[in-house]
Amino acid sequence: MRTRHIYFTVAACAVVVYLGALWNLYAQDDIERIATSPLVHSWSGLWQSFITPYWQREEGSQLYRPLTVATFVLDWHLDGPALFHAVNVVWHAGVSVLLAVLLNSWCGAAAALVGGVLFAVHPVHVEAVANVVGRADLMAAAFSLLAVFAAVERGSVAWSTVCWLLGLLSKESAVVAPALIVAAWAFGFGRPARGRVAAFAVAWGAAGLGYALIRNHVLGAYPVFVAPLFFNQSPVAIRLTGVAGLTDVTRLLLFPLKLRADYSPEERTLVTSMLDGRVLAGLAALVAWGAWYYWARRRARPVETLGLVWIALAFLPVANLLFPIGVVIAERTLYLPSIGLAVAVGALAADLKGRQLALVAAGLAILGGVRSALRVPVWHDRYSVIRSIVRDSPKSYVGFVLAAPRLIIDGQVEQALQAAQIAGRIAPWDARSFIVGAHAAYKLGKPDVAAELLEQAHRACSGCLNIYRTQANLARTLGDSAIAESLMASAERGSHHGP
């Protein structure tokens, strides 16, 4: 099979699987970051994005993704949701082909085909590709691969550094690119002379320092946001929860049959004991990965070994092991680590030929492609995601808190209040539950219940004005102006006691 045919096959798999995304609208964070974002709706956003945090202070913080936001601005002014999703699909196809290019160079055509097809159709990528804001993961991965290619295949200090910087401006996960390059060198791929290594180190150091200074200046005194599950928890409990999460990570990478849009409590809860079965399962998963690594090293399989190291390096920053992050588990965070899986599996298939190669590639394309294509409609809009959370993560408080506004819209106000109260009991740190519950209580003529819920909202987050505004806007849309005024009055009272 000719090289260009391999790249075309990989790209075609990536595109065909996600054709359904072209009919998707905006879902979840797409709404705040794109559909209702004044920054994205103005041409000035092309440059304002570089001096503006990704999230507002009360929404979350310590995120700086200006290049991704700038692409949203461009898409917004050219067309609607279909273009946003088409661009995501193109980015994904590009990453898949870049991966195939590297595998072809390192391990041959068979590895490029199998690894490229596996990555193109892997079901764990659906959240990143079919949800527009997942573009940050796609762009960070693309520029990370380009940085690796430039350093390992071309020995270019300048291009590798530029691509790394573009990756950082897309999403923070690209920070691992220099480590990935050093790992490739360590396994014998494109290792430069010592003086050249020093040049890379100096260039990366200068670029990283410049990025850090700009990022710090833009974010200023924004607080560090961590997953609510980790609020006021000990470092040991956070790390044990991270270890327990390795079971989910292993399942999602190797057996991605069950996918979820949400892994919040009570679907996933804090782990506080080393003897917890979830920790033991996570350690067993880690041992299994270690055994695969040991087997590959003993048999002198450098590409396969590099792939496994890639998984570890790319996942470590989002593993809640070094430090806590804003999610416990999220499928989109596995986009960059899964490149390592594709590299390792591609290397395993390097000696396949003819009919065997065709069967393996076709089997991966069909199995992964069907699962991914069936998952794409979940990200059609906010309500399709809510239905998915309720169905796939029935214990998650997020399903209840997101379903409550929809129940109000549908006139099922009593059920909305019940859903909000359930969410509040599971996650008393999330003010959204109490604010939407107060809306429902007011609508039911229960001002005392509403007042109690708003007091709990103030205790959870006294400065979350945007949450109040969102709920007040819904109330006005439904003709409940008095309720909207009550919510905003409560917000103003609470803000006086905020940070």
C-alpha cells in the first residue's frame, strides 16, 4: 500500500466517522464559550483573546487558551455551528495523519495504517471532536505532534519551539511536548548532538518563560480552580482518588464501550483509604501497563515502548497525581495520551502484511468507527447531553442540576425542585443546584423554601453572579420577571459578603 494511500485512508476514517457532527449544534461549554460569548461575537476577539482569560473569575480560572478562542471568533463570523464542527473534524483528521506520518517514519507502513486508523476512530475522542470546545485538545495535540516531528525528524530548534508555543496557546496540555521529544531521543529516534540538545533546551526555556509570564499577567490573581470533589480535601485523598481513576483510564483506552459525558459525584466519589477496592483496582491497572512496558523493553521494541511512555507523560498532568485539576475524569483529556496507545498498537502491528494487515485495519475501522459514530449525536445540543448524563451516569448530581432548568421550561416545576434538591444533597458545594431550586420554589409559591435554598447558595459560592444571571435570564424568558428580580436581589446581597 502506497504511503499516500495510507494517509488518505486514515484521514477518510477520521472524517467519515464524524460526519454526523456537522448536524450538531452547541452543547455544554460551547454555549458559554461560543454561543453567548461577546468576545467570540466581535472581530476584536481575534486579538482580545490573547489578553483575556478563558473563563471569567466566577466561572473557573487558571486557563489561558487564546489561539483556540481566536479560531472560534473566525468561525463565528464565517458561518454557524456546521462550520465549527467541520473545522473540528479537519483538526482531528490532521492529527490522525500526523500520527501516521511519524509511525511510518519510525516503524513502517503497516504501523502507520493500523495506528493511524485506531486513533482516527477511537471512541474516547468523541467528546473532544463532537463538542466544539474540544478543539483546544485537538489543536494542542496537533501542535505537539508537529513539535515532535520538527525536533525528531527534522532537527529544527526553531520550528519545534514555535509549534510547542502554538500548542501551549491552544491548551495547557501541550506543556508535555518537550518531554515527549526527549523520550523519543532516549529511545534512539533522531537524537541530536549534545550541543544541539543544549540549543533545544535554551529555546524551550525561553519560550516557556515567555509564555508563563504572559499567562500570569493575563490571569493575574485568579484563584486556582480544582474539581469540587477535591475542595478542602487532603493531598493524600486527592492522590488516592487519582490512582483509583486509573481503572477508568485503562478501560477508556483499551475497552471504550461505556462512555460518559460526566464523572461527577456520586458516579465517582472521593477515595480516602489505601485499602479501598478502587485504589487496589487502579494499582492493578498500573501494574498491567508496567508489565506491557517491561515486555516491550525486554524484546527491544523501542517504538512500542515509546508509545507507552507517551501515554504516561501526556496523562500525568491531568491525572490528579502531581496536583489536582478541575475534573476527576474527563474523556477529552485522553486525546493526547491516546496518541501513545496508537503508537504502541501500531508498532505491535508493524510486521503484518497483506490480508492480515487489511483485516486488522478494517476490523479497527469498523468496531471503533461504529461506536464513535453512534456516540456523536450525544453532543448534538445541551439537552441531548443532559439525557446522556441521566442515562449513562444516573448517580451524578450534574444530571439532576442540568435537568432542573429543562423541567421548569417543560412545566414540571415540582420535579425540577426535587431534582435540584437531590443535586444539592449530593454536591453542597455547587451553587447552581440551590439557585435553580430557588427558581422552582418561587414558581411553586414557596418563598420560604426559596430563601433557604438561596442561603445555601451563598454559603456555596457568594460571588457567583453569573449563575444567578443565567437563571434570572431563564426566568425572564418564561415571563417570571418577579422571580428574576428576586434572584438578582439575592445575588447582590450575597456578593457583598464575597471575596
